[in-house]
Amino acid sequence: MADITQTASSSLLDRLDDAALASAAPTHIELMRELRIKQKPGWTSRLSPSVAAFVTNKKGMAGVIILLAMILFSILAPMFSEYNPHRRAGKPHVAPSYEHVLGTTRMGKDVYTQVAYGGRISLAVGFGAGIAAAAIGLAIGISAGYFGGRVDDILTFFVNVVLVLPGLPLIIVIASLVDSAGPLVIGIVLALTGWGWPARTIRTQTLSLRTREFVLSAELMGEKKWRIIFKEIFPNMLSFFMGGLVLGTISAILAEAALSFIGLGDPNAVTWGTMLYWAQNNMALQTGAWWEIWPPAVAIMLTGAALVMINFAVDEITNPQLKASRGIRRIKRFLRRRGRSADVF
Amino acid sequence: MLYILRRVAFYLAAFFVAVTLNFFIPRIMPGDPSARIIASFQGRLNEAQIEAIRASYGTTGSMWEQYLGYVGQVLRMDFGISTVQFPEPTSSLLFYGATWTLVLVGIAITFAFLIGTMMGIHAAWNRGGFFDSVFTPINVMLNAFTPAVVALLLFYAFSLQLQWFPLGRAHSTGLSPSLSFEFIGNVLYHATLPVLSILIVSFGGWHLGMRNVMINLLNEDFVILARAKGLSDRRVRYRYVARNAILPQITSLALSVGFLLGGALVTEQVFNYPGLGKFTVTAIESRDYSFIQAQLLLLTMSVLVANFLSDIANVVLDPRLRKG
């Protein structure tokens, strides 16, 4: 394609004088190079547009790669370490060394092993609660938005109540009543208190979809309601569902860490939160045992950062104006070089 | 006016849902608080003593009677007697702690909202520029760092190592609360690090929220018209775009109050700050159920009040709501 345009223009060039050449319109390939727009790789054309948009998004993919690395690291934990996370593996507070890559805790447990195994539970609680909350939000949001009327009134009331009920204090009430709140209890409660936001956004989106032509035509053709919901509305909600899932997972991981940190969790479980709890209780920082605090802290921060990057990508897909804003500087500069006004932006 | 009335009706209903949850959660769980306490005496109690304990926890009579009794107690702000600080009524402890938490969270939320919103306005106005592409992701990632980690690090660096700030408490032991310059200065000095650790993990959210809403508004017709009229950049930025973009921010500000109060829990624990969170943790450790339940009601109430204030702010800022 590029060759043809080039030969065509070069044969044309012979007959054009220099003055005309200066004002000749650049080809779209030259324009794309000047604006630094890359052509999408060919293989993405087989994917659905929103998936393709995600796969070509650098931030989103970086987040996915970090997250996958964390998940693999914790799933394959036994391959990385021969110690048992619950058992004493050496002397207390040994500094990082060859035997103990990240040192040991005050109880003499291997920190590296604990981070790897703790990731299993922390990530499972986070993703479990995040997925469950987003799924509840999806079901309630779509029902409220699609059925409308009395159903909408009642569901919206519950969505608003869940939004105003403070989550963490409610979990504290529940967790303090069951003897020790294991990760499963914390996960369930986080899922039951976290579906307010996704339900709210999905309801608003459904409301605006309900009056679109493709939904109306499906209704006129006599499609069943559940079929319209699953075939027409649900696919359009996927990115909002993903957004809710990612945010729900972040807040669940942070909430699990916070609850375990203040001592509400099961102190015998190994999660990133309980590791921080023991480090704080054992005065790890005061005694200079930084290796007891940093590894779980970094693990939580890395996971959080990865999820935030994925959320950025999802945001740009659901809201194309945010993505357009990334190239705006180049377009402005381009217009100024051409002597056009760039004030419209 | 109708709008405000509708909202007030909703808040009352939401509060009753919270009260009802608070009533039923302990009763559907295996072993209610009174049963626990009775069990802890291992059969050394006689019938009358057992009956007295059950009565003090409101677990005698039919479910309906218990419920009415509980609602009555809540309305009278009578949350029973604390088992930790024994003769003290729970409510006085609750309000003492709430005052200090309010100091922390109040200062932190104000600064986080102002800093985050201003940064968001700046990032959206120069979208795609250096500030936007560097600080927007960084600020939002700070949001995903646990308050526990940030608080521990600040505590370690500035309280333990550099010793610039005190190791805990809300004010020096020698001072008694007064409205003097010295006392307020002392309180602020003690609150600096706790406030900072809440601030660091919360301003990114306001930054991103404001930026995203602003970017969507920048292409609206009214903004283009304002620029075409030749209004100054400043005026378009603050009076036209930011004023509209801030409406959803205020709504989520009110909703985030509950989340922030929960976050203060961890901060207070690290800095040994005598707020609601610190008392709650003590109450959890000693199974002081009346306090744990009361803190949920108090926090729910503060979220509802915050929401009510945000409704009023919305009506003031958005003339469209005044007609509805």
C-alpha cells in the first residue's frame, strides 16, 4: 500500500514544480507518522473491538502482566520454597540471607514463604469478593434499569441503603460476633456490602440502553425478556462489569488487609494482612526488622497498582473521550505547525 | 424543597435499616453476647443473675418486644454500659472518641478533597500533558496503597527515627482541653502524621474523579460557547467547567465519609490516637458488643448527615434541582 502511493506521488512529482510541492497535501501515512499514530497490529482485528482496545492499551496490559505474575507466584508457591508458612523455619528475626531470602519473622517463620502463600488467600478473598460484588451489582443494576417502575423503586432504595451503610464498621460488627473471622467470612461480608457502586453505574447505563433502537426492535419482534437482557443488554455492560470488578477487588484486598491488621481476622491464617498485623505486634520496625514489614506491604502495593492500571484501561474503553485526551497535545502541536487555531480543544 | 424532603425521608428509612440490621445480626449469629458472657462464668451464676444479664442485653421477651425496646434505646442514645471502662456509659466513650476521629478525618478529608480536586482540574485542563500523564497514574496508585502501610512508614520515619513528631496521643498529657492557642497547636502537632497518612491514600480518588468528569464536559456546547464569547481561560475553567464537574464529586465525597472513618481505624491504631477506631479495637479485643454496635450506628448516622449536607450543597450549586 505504502509503495504504491509513493510511486504514484513520485511520478507525479516529476511534473510538479517546487512551489506546488511545498503545499502538496501529505499522504495519510505521513500524517499518521507526524501525529505518531500507530496502526493497530493485524491480529487484533479478529478480537471484539473492546477486547482489542484493551489488548493494545499499554497501561492495561502492564497491569495484567503484573497481576498474572503475582497470581502465578502465589499459586506456584510450593515450587519457590521448601518451608511451611505456618511452621518455624529458623531463628527469630534472621536478616535476609541465602537460606531465608526475605529473612524470618519474630516467630522464626520464613517471610518469603509467607508472602507467597499469603498471596493465595489475599488474592482469593480479593477476587472472590470483587467478582461476587460485581455480579450482584450487575444483576440488580440491570433488573432495576430494565424493568423500571415499582421494581426500580424498590431496588434503587436498597442500592442507596447499601451505598450509605459504612462497610468496614458493619464488617466489624459481624466479625466480632463470629469467634474469629476467617478469610471466608471476611470475603462474604465484603461481597455483600460492596455491590452498591457497580449496581448504580450499571442501572444508569441500562436506563439509557433501554430506549435504543436495537432493544426496541428486539421487543417488537417479541423476544423474551430474559433473552433481551442476556443477548442485547448484557454484552454492552461487560466493560462496566469489569470496571466494578476491578474496583471491588482493590477495595476487598485493602479491606481484608485493614481488618486483619487491626486484629479482627483469624490470627492463625497467613494473609498479607495478618503478616502486617504480626509485624506491628512484634514491633518489627522498632527492632529494625524491616524485612518483616516490607514484603507484604510491597505485595499489596504492587497488586493495587496493577489493578489501578487495569482500571485506567477499562475507563478509557468505556469513556473514549479519556483516551482521546491522551493524543490531544500532539494534535494541538500539529495544528499549530499548520498555522491553524488549536483553541477549539 | 420537595427534593430535600424526599432525601430526608430516605435517610430516615436508611437509618432504620441500619438499626434493624444491628438488631438482627447478633440474633441470627450462633451464641448472642449475653449467652457468651453467661458461658464465660462456667455455671457459677444463679437463675436471677442469668436473667439480669439477659435483661441488660435486651434478650428477654418476644422478638417484637426486644425490637421495640432496642429502637427505644437507640432513640434515647442509650447504648448501655461499657464493659471495658466499666461504670462509664458507652455513649460517653463513643462521643469522646468520635470527637478526636472527627478532628483527624475532618482535616484529612478537607485537604484531600481540595488538593485532589485542584490537581484534577489542572490535569484535565492540560490533558495529555506532562502533569496529567505522570501524576494522574501516580496519585491513583497511592490510593491503592493500604493505610496500614503508609501509616507504619510515616510512624517509623518521622516518629521513631527522626523524632520530629510524638509517638501517640491526641495532645500532651500535661495540657487540659481548652480553646487556647497552645492547646490547639498541640492538638494539630499530634494530628499531623495521622492526618498525613489518611491524606496520602485518599486524594488520588478526587484527582481522578474530577479529571474524568472535567474531560467529558470540555467538549460540551456550553464550554465551546463560553470560549467563543472570548471569556478568559480562568473563568471558563473554574466558573463553567469545574463548577459543573464538582457536583458528582460532592455526592461521592459524602459517600466516602463512611469509608474514610473506616480507614481512620487503622491510622488510629498505628499512632495510638484516642479516636473511635482505637476504642473500637479495644472493644473488639474485650468483646464489648454494645460499643461495637453503637459505633456502627454512630458512623451510619454521620454518613447520613454528610449526605444530607451534600444534598444541600448540590441544591445551592445546581439550580436545576431547586425546581424539582
